[in-house]
Amino acid sequence: MQFSVLVETRLRDGVADPEGATIERSLPALGFEGVSGVRVGKAFRFTIEADDQASARAEVEDMCKRFLTNPVIEDATITVAPAGGEG
């Protein structure tokens, strides 16, 4: 079966986020007031072949630990769903 995967990463609380801070400081100059706590992350979207959803999730978790994220400074949220409406 094929599964659609979304991995969203963000820096852990307490880790400096200079890109988020720059965005937050710039927003008022563009007319966007009252925005705070800006944090920047990244997203990975892909399709994976696996026997079942649990196997797909386990493989994606391994990818995150070994390559897609830095588990020391980043947290990841993983979403795995059947691709193309398969169920």
C-alpha cells in the first residue's frame, strides 16, 4: 500500500530561533501588529510504500531520527494516511 506522509519539524522550546525572531521584528513594519512567538519550521511531504500504516509510521520515525531531523534540537509531528483514498 502507498501512504501519504507529512513530517513537520520545529525547534524545541528554549532553542534560539533567529529566523523566527527576524520575522517577528519585521511584521509590525508591514502593518501586522500583535504577532508574537513566531517560530520557523520545515515540512517534508512524500509517499511511502509499506505493508500497513503502522509499518509506514515506524519507517518514517526511523527516517526522522536518522536523517530528516536533528532530535537534539527539533521536534517532529508525523502524519501518515493512506494515499489516494485507499483504506
